[in-house]
Amino acid sequence: MSQRDPILPRFLRKRGLGTIRLFVGLILFALMCASSMPAHQGSKTTRSPHGPLNIPCQNCHTFSGWKPIRSVPEFDHNQTKYPLRSMHEKVPCMSCHTKLVFSNVSTKCSDCHADIHKRQFGSACEQCHTVKGWQVSVQQIQNHQNRFPLMGAHAALDCDSCHKSAAVGQFQGLQTACYSCHAKDFQATTGPSHAAAGFSTSCEQCHGFDTWFNVRFDHLKFTGYALTGAHATLACNACHANNQFKGTSATCSGCHMPDYQKATSPNHVSANFPTTCQLCHNTTAWQPASFDHNSVGFPLTNGHANLQCTQCHVNNNYNLTSGACNQCHMPDYNGANNPNHAAAGFPTTCQTCHNTVSWLQASFDHNSVGFPLTNGHANLQCAQCHVNNNYNLTSGACNLCHMPDYNGTTNPNHVQAAFPVDCSICHSTVSWLTATFNHNNTGFPLTGMHLTTPCAQCHVNGNYNLTNPACSACHMPDYNATNNPPHASAGFPNTCEVCHNTTSWLQATFNHNLTTFPLTGFHVNVPCAQCHVNNNYTTLPTACYGCHQTDYQGTNNPNHIAAGFPTTCQTCHNTTSWLGAVFNHTWFPTNHGNANGVCSTCHTNPNDYTVFSCTNCHTKSQTDSNHQGVRNYVYNSINCYQCHPTGGGG
């Protein structure tokens, strides 16, 4: 040590020999590290055996020597491209880093781990395995879903349950058919024996993935015979005796023929019943049986539903071919006298009037003969119309019964007026006397006051053969007598409905819009005579000037004639207000300067509005100073307007 630094010897002497050794070791270690770094000594270069490893040597090595390295190196593997997780955390460094250049190592599993699967799955171990351990879970085997999804009980199996001999077993090319694994189960099954019965080796037809023993055979799909009701709970050998599954009959009689032959209530054989048992029996319960009488075209309803079969099928006769009522009820037909069916020639189709609810309370549907009984007709006794038991009436015309009423009527006299004998035109079954005639059917609907007008007021002298529906046919006297305005002298048309209506004859209204001059604004409320002077309703002009010539000539603010205004009044005036005229000044604003809409501010000659002046307001000295340097500037009104047509600066 230098005499210039007495502190270090004093420090070492004070700390003792152990401290001195530590200090010397640190110096030597620093020198060792320095010797491992690149150094230039002439042409010689020393390089690190680890390649481009940019960490201090002391993080792994000790000062006493390069080997062994520290038991816990200060190196964070998570900062590299390959973090250590789970099982990799406890692996010694040299197990993977077999060379001193640590970066010269692969991150692929197959480079460290031998492929015991003989390349059946490729080199991507991570498809099935993880760093947590080699054990494989079903969720990790994604590719298994592509060919044979692991569902139900299969999902809980170990791989070697199907892929025998564990790691060295076959994983590719295995059969996906159930039988390939379950052939022994198929051959060994005895209840029933699959092999003897010739069952299909497609196990999935009956067995499921969840449990092998929960057998579900779709009897309808594979045999065409659905197992329902009591059949659904039967053991297979109840029908398939002696393990015979092929050729079994699907008809009821195939099993139930003994039941058919010994049945006595009724005797099926003597009654010659068909052997299609399902007509009366079902699978739900063989007894009691029920026969669908609808199937033979004769439904049993109401009173028939509670009868014993033998009441109709006498002497066990079930071969009846007719469902006609008279087969059983002909005695009832012959004995009826209210009315007498035989004498009246009634048909023997009893169902026309009778029903199974009650035989005696018969009712005849009169609608079926084309003559409905409504209102007053509904409560009549049959004999009131069918006199002397005559039920062979062929016409439903009212006059067959009501001709005496027609001949005796005087208000109005039907015969004299030559009314049609079709009573239904005015009369109804609700009330015969309160007759109503639908005038709409004549082509002349009654509206307004016409509705309450007595018939005789129009049909004078009992004349109901009027053919002219025009208003003038009745109202020509009103037309000729009218003087406000006088219709005849004014040449009004005699189509009264143009102005009049049936609601009120006197409050007539004329729709001026139907003419070439619609009434708008103030014109709407002007009395007709104010325009139609001297009752002139035919030759009036439609131009405004035709009525407003006096207004045009007398106007002096401004004087229209002197100013040469056109006679098209609508240019400035409208029908809403005549005095509030508005002139479209087009270009030059009327509020320019101090004009404020006063025409005479610019139009200094009230007799000629083509003359205007700009220089009255804009002095020469003012405009000259504003136009210095303006080419072709001339101080006069015409030139001003040529450059300033809108009144603005330019």
C-alpha cells in the first residue's frame, strides 16, 4: 500500500486477518472478471465463453473460482424469451444449457424430450402436455374432436383405455366404430343374445355415450312398429319368443289371435269381426274395448250413445250396411199423425226433423226448402200455411198467402197504382202493417227533406210510374217564380242541384270554383249583384280591370294613368286587401338611404315613374371624392344606376 493512503492499512489492521483475506479475494475476483472481458493487448482478444451474455460474472460465479457456480445464481430467467414455469422451475440449468453459450438452446419441447409416440402426433408436445406435468387431460386433446369427440363416459377414460400399451400404443388409424372396442361386449351379451338374434353391430343404435347399460332402442325407426302404451313396458321376449327377432308380425292378431277366438261379448268369430284388433282395442289397456262407430259412417250421438249393441244389432247381426234411420224407426213414421207423415207424403229421412237428443221434440228446418221462417212466420202453426195437410207447396212467393191483403189495400191503392205483387219489396215478417219502401232501388234515393215528404206529394193522383228523376220535374214552378236572382231571365240552368240541396231549398249556395273565376279573399263575401250588375251572369269579364277600372283611373297615390301602370291589377293588389298594395321593386331596395318606402324620394316626377334621380341625395362633391380613379365615372343618375343597380357600393 502507498504511504499516501494510511487509512487502508489502519482499516485492515483494525478488522483482522479474515477481513484482509476477503478484501484480497475480491481484488482477485475483479481481476478474473476483467480477464474474461474483451481486452486489447496488441493483437490478442479475450472473449466470454457464454457469447453475448450481458450480465455481471459475479451474479453466477464466486471469487474462489469459476466452478462451482453459486447455488442460487442472481439470474431472472423470466427476462428471457423463455420464462420458466411449473416443472421447468426445478430443472438444473445444465440439463437444458449443455453448452456454455446459453442462447444456443431451442425452445421446442421435442428438442429436449424424446418422442415416445413415434411421430404419430407431430413434434408439438404442447397440444396435449403442459409444463405442469406429462399427464394429459381430455380438454387438452383438441384434435380428438375432429375425428372422435370424447363425450359421456368416454370423456372420463384414460388415453390407454383405448390406446393400449400407453405411450408406445397406436394413436392414429384406430377405428371410430363402437364395435371396434366393444366387440367382446356384443358377443357376450345374452339378454337378448345379440349374435344369435343377428343384431346390427352399430352399437349406437341402442347404446349411448353416457352409460353402456341404459339401452334405448328406437323400435319405430328400425322396425316400423312403435311401442306405445302397455307395449312400451313389455320385456322384449314377451313378443320375441325364443330369441326370434326377425320376421315377427306387426299385426295385433299376430299375438292376440287366441283372445279374438275366445271372445264371447260379442262373439267375434260368429259376428265375423275383422281381425284388426286396433279397431276396438288399444295398447294402453286391452280391456275394456271401445268401438269407434264413426269409422263405419254411423256416429253414435246422444240417445244412441247409451244403447246396448244388441238393441240395434239383433241376433248378433253386425253386418248392417245401411245407417238410415227408417231401418229402425219405420214403425214410428207410420204411427205419426201430428202431422200425418204417410198421408202428407213426408220423406222417410227421419233426420230431417228428428235428432238423437230427443225423438219426440221434432223440428223442421224450413231453410232447407228455400223458405226460412223468420219473425212472424216463426211462431205460426204449420197448418196455417199448409192448409188441408198440403205440404207439397212449390213456391215461396208472399202473394200465395197475402193476395187478399194486396187487393184490399187503399193507402196507397196497390191495384190502381199497379204495384208489383212481390210483397217483400215493402213488407217484412217483423211487421206486416208498418211497410217501408226502399226508394234507393228506384234510382232516386230519398235524402234530406225528401225523406219525410208524403208519397202523394210527389206521386200525384196515384202516379207511381214516374220516370224522370230531375229536380225540375217537380221544382220548375219554383225556378220560374224565383227573382233573387231571377233564374229564367238570367238564363240559369234548370239543374237545380247545382245550387240547391234536399236539406234546405231556400239556403242555396253556388260553388263559384266551378266557373273560370274562383272566389278568394274579400270576393267570397261580396253580394252577387255587386259584380253581376243588372243580372248579368253570362258575359262578365274575369280580369280585375273589368270591375276595378274606376279604382285604377281615380288612384293618385301614385297616379296609375300618368305613371303608365299596367291594368293587370293583380301585379300589386290581391283579393285579401285592395288598399294594401305591394309592388315588387325587383332590383333596387325601397329602403335605400332615407327613402323608407316613399316612392317620391327617387321618382321625382309623379307623372312619369320611369324618371328617377340619385343626385338629389348623393351630392357631386361627395360622389366625386368616392370615385377618384374610377374609370368612365360620370356624375348623373343613369350612370349611378348602371354601376349600382342594387343600391350597394361597387
